[in-house]
Amino acid sequence: MQEIIKNTSSEKHVLIAGPTASGKSALALALAEAQGGVIVNADALQVWDCWRILSARPDAAEEGRAEHRLYGHLHRDAPYSVGHWLREVAAILHEGKRLIVVGGTGLYLTALTEGLAEIPAVPPEVRAEADARIAGGGLAAMIAELDRETAGRIDLKNPARVQRAWEVQRATGRGIAAWQADTGPALIPLAGATALKLDCDRDWLAARIDRRLVSMVEHGALEEARAALPHWAPAAPWAKAIGAPELIAHLQGDLSLPEAIAAAQAASRQYAKRQRTWLRARMRAWTPVAAA
């Protein structure tokens, strides 16, 4: 880590990407303490106030060591999207601070460095229709209805991405790929930042994920899920926290705790696989650094 810090300019913004459990937050904190800067969250799951432990947000002691922004600042009922996130990042940039942007949500980071299309808001009735189709097992039919260019660009194995693309097409009559072709300027172009992506061995990462999930449960993740249970809404963005559906299933009596932990570990490993795929496909220009 000291080698990375030594080779990182203190004059530029820093962007840190990587799969879950790869050590992104530790690197961001080390850079902030050594060089200064505000750590900005780029993880779509860490924005929700109900998931500190389960989303692996920095703890209170870590937050006290450097300024952290956009962590746990949203109530579960708040509307939020990559557009909301970009506007919040823009406000921090206007404060004149050096940013250390860290997270595993590839869409946030590519929107930050490549720009984001101004897609109109999806009406509530279209969102409700999409939620009902997903709940009814209609994912394959929704994929079939997407335009060819959009279907070839998005991750068709990710129901949230498919639903978003379907909603945009349904609401606007235009595919999300066409909207993205009209992308505006980037807030932080890659040329103006140090962009790092953590590279790690798959088996090493899987073992870390498994250990971390057990530790999360031991340190309060189940209590977080219990607090969320009365408000549980599987289709809501805050309910997408990795491991949350499995812990909720345990609390509802559908899984034993060991079964829930094993299922959550498997979901986390699958999530990491999707993140690694995004890093390879969309972040070729980022500098790879070894995770430790």
C-alpha cells in the first residue's frame, strides 16, 4: 500500500475501483491520511442508512480519521439514482476539495469519468408495471422486448439493469443505449485523475468474502436485517444490499442461519464476479494495482 501511495500524485483526484472485499476502503483511507482529501462513496449500497455493517461501510472510528461523504446519508424511502449521485459529487467538487472516490458500483464510476445521459424520470406507473413483471418471473420477456443495441450493451444477467433499461424504453419510446449516446461531459475525466482498479486472485477474494460475511453476522448484520424486516420491500433499491434477502429469509423462517450465511456468501461471490467482469470490460484504461 505504501508503494501505491508513493506513486500517487497528491495533486490529482483519485478514483479507486474494485470488487467487494478487495480492500478499496482501506486504500482510500490510507491515501487520505497520507496526502489529504475527502473520501467520497461510489457504492450504491453504502448510501443507505440502514446498512452500515452489511454494506461494509467505514465504521465511526474510520470516519473520524478522514472526511467521508455520501455514506449512509439516505433513508430507505429516498429516491436515488446515478444522476442523484453525480449531482452530489458535483457539489463536493465545487467546494474545491481533492476527491478520493471509492466504490464498487461501476456505473457510478463510468458515469463520473465518461458522463451520463440526461434520461427523463420514469413515471411511477411504469416502475410499478416493471416491478410486477419482475416479481412474476417476466425477466426473459422483458429482455426480449429491449432494442438490439441496448440488449447488447447492458448486463442481461443483472435484473436491476434489465428493469432499468426496460423502464426507460417503455417510458420514452427510446432505448437506453440511444439515450447514452447523447452523454454530457464527464465531471472527472480520466485524464484529470489517478484511476486505480484493485486486481486480486479469485480464490483469495472468495475466502475474504466468506470470512467477512461471517464477521458481519457476528457484529450485527442480523440485527440490521431485523430492524429492516417490518419495512421489507424486495424490489426497493435499499433492499438490494448483498446478503439482505438471505438474512431476511432466515428471519422469516425460510432458512436456518447457517443456510442464510452460506447463501449470502454465494451471492457476494457472484456479485464480485460481476464486478470483475465490469472492471475488465469497461475499465481497461484504469491502472491495475495488486490488492493486499
